[in-house]
Amino acid sequence: MADVELKRVSKRYVHGRRTTETLRDVSLHVRDGEFVSLLGRSGCGKTTLLRIVGGFVNADGGEVLVDGAPVSQPGSDRGMLFQHPMLFPWLTVLDNTLFGPRATGRNSPAARARAMELLQIVGLGGFEFHYPKQLSGGMMHRAAFARAMMAEPKILLMDEPFGALDALTRAGMQQFLLDLWNRRRFTVVLVTHDVEEAVLLSDRVAVMAAGPGQIVETIPIELPRPRTYEMSETPEFVQLKRRVRQSVEQTPARGAMVGMQLTAGG
Amino acid sequence: MGEEQAQTPAATPPGIALDEPRFGTRLLRRFAAVDWSRIGMGTLGIVALVIAWWLVALIIGDSVFLPTPAATVGTLVHYLTHPYPSQGDTLIGNTLISLARIVVGFTWGALAGIALGALMAGVRPIRLIVDPLIELGRPLPPLAFIPLLIVWFGIGEAPKIILIGVGVIPVMVVSVVAALDAVPEEYVEAALSLGATRRYALLHVRIRAALPAMITGLRLAMGMSWTSIVAVEMIAATAGLGYVILEASNYLVTPMIFSGILLIAVVALVLDGLLRLLRRLVAPMG
């Protein structure tokens, strides 16, 4: 059971005399085991929305419920993955994975065995005693996955987790995430500005627009599971991608003049 | 796949996890990782300097102006166990006196600086109040306070230890604040989302992540301590390496001046080495 309910969430930021309405009345229901992407241009408030679910930012209005309980602060029920892996450089890969159990006083031989197993699953068997600096970018991200999954979160929140990787590594990580998700269907909310990534991974794509930030459309991605990276070349995929991209392109670009809309591309 | 390759390949095939190396083994490995070619080049520089010194001393031929390295080392070794000046202490004794002042002054100054810096990084009003005071005091050379400290505390140990601390505090405050500010907020957020309490995240993540940079601050502060102690020992002291150097200067015993300088260099190098070792232990892989 892990079900996320956003009810009319609003957020404003005040800079001196100016007020920016970052989010206005955003509602979204993410069902248990569902993979939902928040897709939009930069500045549409998608990261702020994710951080509100994570409990790092408090909403000014509305509610966020996880399994019916309101969110007010960060917690281990919501795992968080950032654009950078954020592994602690002073800890080995294994000790990074065991950070959660240690922080919560639940470290034990069983936890250690589970950490070793998780590292095996993410393909880091044999790298348990390496330091993060000795790993490649993709490996660091997989270690961050293992660390997040060690806390057994109900939901995984991801903020453009592969945004800083090169194209090949990013494709590898997307396939890795698909495989992982096929084994265990955890609930995921992913923030991205990559249309292809959103379509490949998600059950639904929530398209967001800026000024004020809101969800303009939620597009179901009815592609069969399990998915693979090769699927991105099928006509169905290409069609869905076009559909999603058109939806994003209709949203105003940041800094665009009022009333002006993008019509080119496609 | 390209990204599967680590920069350092695993020593064991995947699936066979080694037991974690013991602490002693890890320590040994870290020492074994010493870069010998770097040490060789460094030694070369020192040897070249000694040869140049020797040549210049021979050409000048005036042991009061510039004694040879041999004469200097002779004086140094002799007075390690003989008092200088005659009613004073041995060079070992004077070194220990200076060292003790440094240790006490540096310790209290570093602790006060770390505490103040941590408070400033964590509590905004404290930062706003203290920051201008630090910025006002930081450019002042600690030496400017010596006359005042003598008026207030005489020429005993108190003014020396206070002066060292006064020099150390601003250096530590600035580096501790910078070190804590530089820790990415996402480290703390990652810890919180792994179930850590705010207190645990502060101690085990934010402060832990800042430790290497704080130790670099300690190294800078240690340099400042030597500046302070030698200066104050030259002005108001009856023992210590600064006092020995000034005495030797008054009586034109140039080899003793060099001996004092050499001893300061050696002790300072050892203390800095200890701090560098500490940093290595705290920041594996640099």
C-alpha cells in the first residue's frame, strides 16, 4: 500500500515585493505501484512539487497524503534520489547502503546481509568496499538506488536522477530502472524534462506548465510491460512521444511573452 | 557497457565479496600509497638549498654573517643538551616550552573558533552579529595585541597562550563557516529521507562532510600560532625558541639563530604532518 494524494497544493515564494506563484491548486493521485512522471519545462514547479511530497518544502495551501497520512517532514517512507547520487564520500559503498539502518538504530548482521544482496541486485557485487570516488557515474547512481531501497520506502521520489549523465550511461540507467521496477513494482514519482524518458518509464505522464505551476494534462502511457529500451523505436512509442511532446510544447516557455505560444516542432 | 567499468577494477570477481579490511590493514595501505617520486623530488630541493647555503658561506668566509651548515648543525647538536644562554635551558627544553605554549594556545583557540564558527553557520542571527567583529579583527596582526596583553596579564604564560588563541580564532571561524556552508544541502536531505533525525544528520552528515575542510583550517591556524609565539617570545619571555633566537642575535651567535629557526621548522613540520595524517584518515581517497 502506497498511495499518494495531492489535493489542491499551492506554493508561493516572496522575493521582496514580488511574489512568484510557483504552484497553484495542483491535484494528482498516484496509485500504489504506479510510475508517474512530472514532465515540464524548467521553472514549471515540478521539482518544487516533488520536494513538497518529500517533505523538504511545506506547501502554502492544500494537502499531501501518503496512505492517507498528511506529509509535513522528510521520512524514510519516501526515498529520494537526486540529480547527483549524493553518496557520502567518506563511506564505502556498503557503509553508504547501511547509512539508513545505522541512523535508525536498526543495523544488524541481517541488515548487512540485505545490503550485500541489494548491491548484488544493482550490479555492484565486488564493489562493496570501494569508495564512491572509485566508481563510474552510472555505478554511483546504482549505489544510490541500493541505499534508497535499503530504507524500504513506500515511494521513490526522483528528481531528474539521470540528468547529469552522458547519453549512453543514461540509456543504461533507464534500462536498469525498468528491470528493477519489473522485479518489484514500487510507487515512483519521477521529475524529468526528457520526453522520451518520461514515456519509456511511466504509466502516466503529468505535463506541467509554468506561471503559475500547474498540471495541464495527465497522459496515460499504455505500452506493454515489461518494457525495454528497444521499444523506443516502435511506432506506438513514437506516436505517444509525439503526443506528449506536443502537450509540453503548448505550454509557455520560460520568459516567453504573455500570449505567445510555441507552435513549431512536433 | 562503458559505464560498467570502474576506474579501479574489483580485485575479486563479482559475487565474491571480500571481508572488510581491518582498520590496521587500511592504515598500512594508506601509508603504502605514499608517492615516493614526490618525496624524492622534495628531498632534491632541500639538498640543493643546503649545497647553495654551504657554497655561499664558504665564499663569504665570515661565520658571524653566515655560518656553514656544518657549524650550524654542530651548534644545534651541542646545545640540544647544554643550556643556552648559560643560565637558561637547553635547546630541547626551550623547544618543549614553545611547543607546550603552542599546544595549549592552539587547542583553546581552535576549540573556541570551531564552536563559534559552527554556531555562526547554524544560527543566522549569531552570524550576522559576529561576522563584522571577525572581519574587523581578522586583518589585525596578533602582534599588535602584545603590548596590551603585557599590560593586562604581565609576562607570564597567560598572555602568550591568549595571544596564540586570539590569532587562531578568526582563522578557524572563517574556515569552519566556509566548510559547513560548502556541504550540499542534498547530503542532509538524503540522510533525512533515509530515516535520520535532524540531529543525526547534523552530526553524521553535515559536520562529518565538513571535517576535511576544517582540518585544512587547522593547518592554516597552526601556521598562525607559530607567528604569534615566536613574536611574543622575542618581546616578553625568558625561555622558548623565540627568546633563544633573540638572545643569540644580541650576542651575534649566528649559528644559534639558525639552530632556533631550524628547530621551529622541524617542529612545525611535524605538527603539520600530524594534521595532514588526520585529514587523510578523515577523507579516504582525498
